[in-house]
Amino acid sequence: MYSGKTLFKKTLFTAITAFSMAPFAIYSSHAQSLSERGVDFGASYVAGYQVAPLGSDAGDSAKQRLTLNMSVDTEKLFGLKNGSFFVQYQNHNGEHAGGNIHDIQQFDGLDDPEYNRIHMLWYQHIFADGKLRIKVGKVEPKSEFFAPENAKNHLGFSTERSPTIIAQGPPSMSFNAFYQATENLSFAVGVYDASWNEGRDENNFKLHNLFEASSVAIFLEARYKWTEGLMGRAGGLKVGFWRLDGTKTKFNGDVVDGTDGLYVVFDQTLTDNGIGIYAQYGVADKDISPVSRHLGVGVQWVGPISGREKDVFGAGISSVKFSNALGATFIEDSETAYEIFYKAHVNEWITVQADIQAINNPGGMGAKDIVVSTLRASLSY
């Protein structure tokens, strides 16, 4: 448990960082003219706080992330049609509580080691009357692949991507192509520098040459969307393959050149008043990956209370099966996280979210079941 003095310092840091966004608000009076010329700025500040988990010896923890970004419409700015440029900076600091909670699925996407980096920097161009989109630069894979639409407000990181997808790493240099074959069917491919798999630190301001990568992550995805599916409403299905090329060591000690896996993601709107569901399933090589199977399902309801149309209520279950390969040391067969949350929009700029998760067999190494409560506040411009 952190002392009152320590928590006071963290709260003070949160307030100071939030007020550092004030210049963006002051600058808003000039933003319209810049936007008309194709240049838009944005900023957000997110602060998360975990109460000491029930059933664990871990104490309270706090973390925060500052994001600054700029987007450019190249046609408006200097006449290059169908192009756009984007750059995003992130600073993250605070306790990495997952090391004490021991869960393998990461109960909070904000619960990361500290970093200070160019998060993304890319150029995108549209070809063939909108059918082909090419994106080149530093990109976070989950911003383009495998993330369920109806799970974006959950805090559990397994809802953003199946933990079987070990090719997902930090944002890195990449080439991405997206082709709209028909009104409903599209295909996507991404090739990413995965040198982090060989130990390189990506949490900095360096931009590397994709063609000199020591390891490469590849994503292939087919997407099908419908407007009148289950209950006559919109939905979608993603079927994907990933491969991580580079040195990997099996649990039995053998060294191989890469590994791969499959995933399926399903989204479906159920009602006109904002209720949607999702499901995802992933598989990986149990001889290499700590997680050989993953199944996640959940629901979110936008506008659950009359007069609160932007609020979001959600719940989900995410379960992983641990590898039982020779050399794997897991004591338990699986880890399951049960999550429920409510996200309230205080105003146009501020949201506050309360999240509770019960985690069975965290980490699969004999740790006690726990219940972790998270409070998150977000300020965006």
C-alpha cells in the first residue's frame, strides 16, 4: 500500500499534467482557421488508479498517459489529393501493477511499463476511387487489425487483441494495404518491424528502416460487414492470420525461426438504442506461446440511461488456456477475467470510468483469485 504522501504526489502530478493541456484550449480560438487549411491538433490525458486488489498482497497503483497528435489533410494544405499525414506523441508513467497482480491478460491497457515516445507517425494515400488504402510509417497494429468494435471501451487489454497474437508489439515501422473488393468484403495486409522480438527498445523517438528489421510481424485479415444481419442490424466478421518471423525458443529449449496463429473476431449490433455484442477467438502454437487458446465475449450499451446518451455500460468474459507443452511450467489450465464497467461523459471533454474485474487463476502459477477495481479519468481536446 502506498503512503498518503506518495498518493498525494501522484495526484498532484496528475493535476499538473492535465493543466499542461490548457494551451490547447486557449489555442482553440485559432483552430478553426488551421482546420480549414487541413491541419488539426488533438490532445488527451488519461489517469488511472487501482485500489489494492482483494485477494492479493499488491498495493494501490496509479498511472497516467499524455497524448498529443497532429493530422494533416494534404489536399487542403498543399493540393495533394487523397493523402493524409498523422503524428502522435505519448508519455506514460506510473506503477506497473501487473507485475504484482500476475495476470497474463493485462487487466488494464493503461498498465504498461513507462515510456516516452513517438507513438505513431504515418502517411496514408487512397487509390482506385477509394478501393485501395496504403499506410506507411510507424503504426500500432491493433489500430488497424483484430480489435473488436464493440469492445473498445473495456479496460482489459485482452478485449483489444487476443493474447494469442504474440506478433502484436509496440508501434513500429510498417507497410499496410487495405483493399475493398466489394461493398461488404475487404482484405488487409500489414508488415511490421518486430525487432522488439530480438530485444530492441521501441519506446523512444527513433524511426527504423523496415527493410533492415531483424524480425518481422505479418498480419493478413479478411473482413466481411453486413447491414442486415442478426436481428436485421449491422455487424461484421474478421478472420485473420499472423506470423512472427525471427528467433523463438520453444518451452523444451529448441530454437525455431518464427511462429504463427489464427484469430476470429465477431461484432453485432442488437438494438437501435446502442446495444452491441462481440466475440473473439484465437489460437497459437502451444510449444512457443504461453497462451494456446483464447475466447472472449462481451456486450456494451451506449446510452443505457435516459438523458445520458453518450454513457457506456459494458461487461465481458475473457478466458485463456495455458500451454501444456513439455517444458511449460503453468500450474493451472486457464485464467479467466470477468469485467463490468460504466463510463460516464461528464461533458464534451471529460469522461470518468469505473471498472471491476474478477480474475481466476491469475498467471496460472498458483496465485490467489483476485478482484481489482479501477477508476479512470480522461480529458480530451
